[in-house]
Amino acid sequence: MPYLTVAVLLLALLGVLNLALTFGVVRRLRERPGSSVGEEWDRASQLAVGAPVGAFSAVDVDGLPFAHDDLPGLMVVFVSPDCPACEETLLHVLERARAYGRERMLAVVIRDGDEPGDPGPYVKRLTPVARVAVTDMGGDLTTAFALRGLPAYAEVGADGRIAGTGRILPGRPVRNRPGADVGV
């Protein structure tokens, strides 16, 4: 019986030590700024709200040129046929594009340089509801928005500055943020 008592006490002591160490690690992680994996994943762009979008010039799939000066008031969505998460969110993007209107939505379809997927199906689905451009990761458009990953969106306010960014397209236009004049 004394062996059983010692074994139970040792296990209890190990459990308390484990709990104390776990609380210490959690406390340290909370003290580190920007340490949350969830927050880091959600940051689709290195541009913060209120930051200006970089300069660029591009041509959409209809052959019409557009540049930085055409951005104010637009919702810009970045997707790729080579991105499984993009495929999952494409229906939501199409729904939001219908709500915003073709003149207020720019869909940027990213080609993968290593194993190029055919952007055609995305272009075909997005063209009726949004202005569409096709580019490579690292091109002028992705660089101007400091894109970090896909899928991504950026709302540009009337002042030409970022009004909101993220990976999951909001259900409604971003409001109450600096420069957030984008709306339906």
C-alpha cells in the first residue's frame, strides 16, 4: 500500500508541475506582440488600414487599362485556381461581387509560376460580376498591395488608402475605419 500512495503523490506532483509550466508558456505567448498565428494568418497584406496602395498599372481581361488612380472605392479580391482555400471561398466572392456591383469590384486572378493552373475558369466565372485582371504573384498588382498570401481582399477607401484587408471577404462593406467610404 505505501508504494501505491507514493506513486499517486508523484503523479499528482507531476500534474501540478505540468500545469504550472503550461500556464507559464501561455503567459509568455500572450506577452509577445503579434504572436498569434490566427492574427498573422488573417493579415493578407502587409499594408495596414490607412496605408496607401503602391503604384502600378495593369490591363484587365477586356483589354482596358487601369492604374492606382482607379482604385478609390473598389473592393479588390485576389484568388488563384492553384489555391484550395480560394476555391472554397469563390462562391462567397461571387456573391459579394454581385452585391458590390461590377464597377466596384476588381478580381485579380493569380497564376502560379511553377505549375501554372488555367485561370480561364475563374476568369469566366468572375467576369460577369467583376472587373478581372490576371497576373503573377510578385507582379505589379500583388506588389502594390504587399500581398502575403491567398485568398485575400483589400477595400480601398475614397481617399485611395486601405480601408480593410483580410483573407475572408466581409459580408458587408467595411465601415467605421479610416478612409472607409466603400459601400453598397
